[in-house]
Amino acid sequence: ASDVYKRQAEYMGKDVKIFLPDDEFRYGVPNRPSTPIDKVMSMGYAEEAQYELDQIYQTRHREFEETKHQKLVPKVTKTALLRSSLNAEKLKAIESTDEKPLFKLTKFTKVEPRTVSQVHKHKSVTRYAS
């Protein structure tokens, strides 16, 4: 093999020295590292994942316990303010309206009802009930 490194080649009538890489040089893509089989077989990766999940759940539980007794206050946004103001206006409009009589055709305004209802309680109705 040492002859190969020292050999000279002839190219177009000229002597050309050949340069070869070291013995430890490798061509191509390096292999990926081997899987640590002992961790796979002894469920080491599963234990690590379970430990991380337990940590996440413990922090969530702590945060929940800290905020459990606090009263939740909704964030006041422009939409919430607008909605509350509109609801207040609607309530004022409903409360301010006077009691209007129920709609009745004019030809039936003088006729008394024959049934007992919560709207009309007349003395003449009691006569039909007995």
C-alpha cells in the first residue's frame, strides 16, 4: 500500500504526483450513533418521560390549588363595556314604559270576557263560574 502513495502518474506526457488521503479518512455520510440498548431494554426512556409528565402535572396541581380560592374576575374589554351599557339602556327602557292595555279590536272593547284569566278579573265572570 505504501507504493500507492509514492507512485507518480503520467498525465498528458507529464509526471503528476498522486495525493491520497490518510488511512483514517472515510468517504460518505458518517453513521448515526448506535442506540443505547441498555436504556431501551431497562425502560430508562419511559421512566424519564414519566418523570417529566409527573413534574408537569405537579406544577399544574400546585397552580390550581393556589388559585382555587380566588374569585375569577373577567377581563373588562371594550366589548364587555358596550354590552353592559346596552343592557342597562334596555332595562331602563323596559322599566320606564307605562302599562299599555292589551290590543283589542275596537268593536270588542265593550264586550266582557267569558273566561277567567289573570289579565281580566271581572265581577261578571264570577256569575258564569257558579
